[in-house]
Amino acid sequence: MEKGKTALIVVDMLNDFVTGALKCERGLAIVPITKKLVEGCRKAGVPVIFANDSHIKGVDHELKLWGEHAIKGTPGAQVIPELEPKESDYIIEKRRYSGFFHTDLDLLLTELGVKTCIMCGLHAHMCVRHTSADAYQLGYEVVVAKDATDSFTKEDYEIGIKYLHDVYGAEILSTEEILDRLA
Ligand code: ZN
């Protein structure tokens, strides 16, 4: 994890996932540590990229399975106020689980000279996993902030983290360990 070649990707820390349509208590519980991670990365000069669901009502495939959530332009699709993006951050709007699928995330990371993606947010076994899959397949190293990532249940979280480690060789670290390495 080289400071000048690393970015933080914050997945779906949106109103609808934390307090809205698909809210979950475990998502709410990681807000303070995620805030610490985001602020620590900004301070270290590590780019902060929010990968946000931004669905088209009545069109997006995913809405059939999960019901309406994070509809583009609604408060539900905005980053939670505690993590409010700053001008120096980047926002990628996605319509599928992966932050890379039909978005310009790969282009942005290339332009920023990024080789390692630190993943955090929701959900470890879904959008974090699919975003990590594409990161891995595109040749990025994947680091997961284990205390700033979660899922609906402990079981889903553990399955997600194990998969990220076993299949993408992701390094599973705490926020403290990550910020120490970036210091
Ligand atoms: Zn979605």
C-alpha cells in the first residue's frame, strides 16, 4: 500500500442503505469508524472516491430484487450527512453492484495513478464484493477496511470478508492499521 498509489473507495454509504429503504443497524454502527477512515485518508492525501448507487426508477434490474432504493436525484441516493463528500473527493454513480460496471471508475483510478484500492462501506458480501471483484480483475490490489465494512447480518459479513480474502487476495486490515501505514 503506497501512499501516492492508493485510493479509498467508499461503497454505498447512502441514506437509503443506512437509515432509509434498505437501512440496517450494522450499517449505522460503522459510521463513526468510517468517518475516521475517510478523514484520515483525506489528511494523508489519499483520494476518497464514493461509489454510489444511483438507480433509474422502473428500469434498473436490481430494483426488482431489492425494491426501490437509491433512486437518482433523491435524498436516499445521497451519501449520509456524517460522511458528506468534500470538493476534493470524487463521486462515481453506479447502477449495478460493482462500482466499475459501466462507470468511469477505472479511468479515474488510472488517471490518479492508483494501484491499490482500499474498500469500505456496504455490503461486504454484495457491492463491496462485486467492486472488489472488478478491481482485482483489472489488476488492482485490494485492501478491505474490516471495521468500516459490514452487511445486513454477521454471517453475511463474515462470508463476504472470507471471500474477499480467499478469492481476490485482499488484505483485511483495521482502520487503525490502514491509517498507520498511510501516515
Ligand atoms: Zn442498488
